[in-house]
Amino acid sequence: MNIRSLTRGDGVVIGAAVLLFIASLLNFYSYECNGRSSLSICPAEPNGWKSGLFPVLPSIFLAGIIAAALIVASRFQPEGRKLVGLSLDQWGTALGVFAAWSSLWTIAGGSEGVSPGLGQILGLLANLVIAATALLAPRTPALKAPLLGAPAQPAPAYGGTGQMQGYGYPNPGAAAPYGAQQPYQAQPDAGPATGAQQQEPQQPAQAAQPGPGAQAAFAPFWFAVPVTRPIYAEDGSQAQVAELTPGTWYLAVDQRGQALVAQTQDGRRGVLHDTTGIQRG
């Protein structure tokens, strides 16, 4: 589970769910007991958890909180996984709309001497935010943007080259989209070869170009994905091996047509079918 898979819309939904839980603890109704109403005895103001208000708790507060949980949980599930024909975010959207609808009709009712309490008002606002965000997030770029940006690499020490070593970091050079030509890097002149250097044949700086009909040799490289994408088993089945997440560099060890065979930090390998927009190190 990678928190960088969350979007700004998910952050709004999480905040609204927290507000909804707080609202469930506040008074759901407010009574006017100042002698001008028909209430002879002023009752205690109940919150959403009182059994006498059933079904307020499951239809308004729990429904909205569960809807938010399903929407957020869908970000950590592989694409295409469904529950009874619908994905988790679709279930969450439907439940969020139901909770908002229940809140609206509840607050529209009432009787003499009884008015909506703070918990009922905040519950309606929170459910409306959850439902609206769930419906608008797939069509609103501002809500689809990542909640957290990619981790910034630390600045190099004084006099350092800025190159970071170890698995998970790309080779030196500017990042470029997959498939772009990399500029040729000239090797520094080491002077005339002497001794053992003269006995060894000089290695070509660049592999010879393949002839017509031949396929160029694949050279492993580092890459990063713009959004969370799954990789599947190399045997061609639909079994998911792992999930690649933004902000991490992975090693491409082979190429199969337009697909890449990627290797994760723990050594698992799988086929990445969707290579659009990946960044090459």
C-alpha cells in the first residue's frame, strides 16, 4: 500500500469522513423549551448514536463513513478488480449519494419545537461533500492530481556530483520519456595507451547498428511510472505479480513488443503492458 496513490479528491473525502464522525457525536436535534412550544418537559438532546433515532446511524453517519472508506481503499486495489460487478469506488460513490439523500430528507422533516441540531447540519454538509467529490473527481483534474508529490532527492554535498547510488535510482543523465533517443556521451581523453592498454583491443563506444530485419539488443534501464500500474506474470497469464507506484525507480530487464519486463526492489519480475508516459532514467 502506497500513500502516494491517493489523490486530492481522496484527501477531501477523508476530511469529510472525519467531520462526519465528529457530527455523529453532537446533538442531532435541538429542542425549544422556553414555554412557547408544546413541549412540557425538555428532553435531552440525542446524538446520532442513540438507539431511539434509528435508522439515523446506519443510513446517514455509517453509510457516509463506509462510502469514504471504499473510495479511498479503491486506490490501493489493482485496476479491474470488482465486487459483485462494481469497483470499490463505484460502490463508495453509490453509498455516498445514498447517505447525502438520507441526510437531506431527514433535515427537511421536523415538528413544532424541534429543530436540526449541530450534528445533523454538519452530517448533511459532510455527506454532500463526499457525494459531490466522488462524482466530480474523475472529471476534475484538480481533484485527480496526486495528494503528495514525488519525493524530492536530497541536495548533493558541497563538491559532490549529485549522483545517488544503490537500487532504485536511475543511471546518470536527464530523464526522458520511454523510447526517446539518449544523447551520446563522449568519453574523456585518457592520453596515449601504454603497456597493457596497448595489448587490449579498444572496445567500441557504441554497438554496431543492426542490419535490415535484425532486432537491436536490449539494454536494461531505469524508469518510473506516472500513475500506479500493475505488472503481470511473464508466462502470459493475468496473474498480477506486483504494483508499480510513482516516485520509485524500477529496472526494465527485457522488452516484449511494446511491453516491458520490470523488476521491483525485492526481485520480483513481471510484464508492464501499459508503458505510456513512463519516465526513463
